[in-house]
Amino acid sequence: MKKINYEFREKLNQTLGGFSHNYCYQCGACVADCPAHRFLPEFNPRAIILQALYGFEEELIGPDSMIWNCTNCYNCYERCPQAVNPIEVIIALKNMCREKGTNPPSVDNIIERVKSSGVTVTKTELVKRRRQELGLPEFEINCSDDLEKIFNK
């Protein structure tokens, strides 16, 4: 039988967005509209919050963590009657994974892309052509000054 890991819980409490898991009374409202749960039943925001309450560090921020299946849709945020904001807790857990170095390699690629260009996706010819077809202006981001300030602090 596993014991509650209070040290991990305290670390999560100190992480931005992590404290609210303490208010969860496991009603399950967060699961009802979760698109990740709909397509991957093993993903369950309520179970993730319960694991956070128990302090199950390895399950939450280990290399095989289920949290990376979250789509960040914020449906759980809207539905939670206790303002637990499960997505905020999941984001806090993702940040803890990054600090621990257990995040998927694709996350490192996205971080590098944001650092270099300010966007999370690569601008492809298909995207350019599709924007033209839809009558949208060319997608340009010029945020190098802002990126410099953020990443070189």
C-alpha cells in the first residue's frame, strides 16, 4: 500500500496553479466534457487530481505520465463547481515534469521553436496557401524583442 507523499504535495502546492487540487471533492464534473477522456478513457482529470491529493509523484511527473494527453481545452475549468481548475493543476504538473526532465522530447522541440520564432507550430507552405484561400492575411509574428526579454532574464 502506498503512503501519501506530503513532500510532493507541498511542492505541487508551491507551483503556480497547483494549490487548488486541495479543494477537489472528486465529483467527476471535470470528466464529463473532457475530449481527451472521450478518445482515451485511461485519461481522467478526476483521477489525476486524486493522484495529486495522494502525492503520487511517479504517476504524475514520471516519464510515462498521463498528463501529456490533456488537450488544454479548459472544459474542466468551466465545469468544476469547486474552482479546482484541473487544467491549471495539470499545467503545474507539466511544469514540474519539465523541471525534472521527464517531459516528452516533443515538448523540448516546441520550447525551442517558441524561443526562436514565438510560435508553437512551423509555418508551412500548406498553411500559407490555406490562409490565402480563406482570405486571411499572411501570418507574421515579429516578437524578437519580447522573446529576448523573456528568455534572457
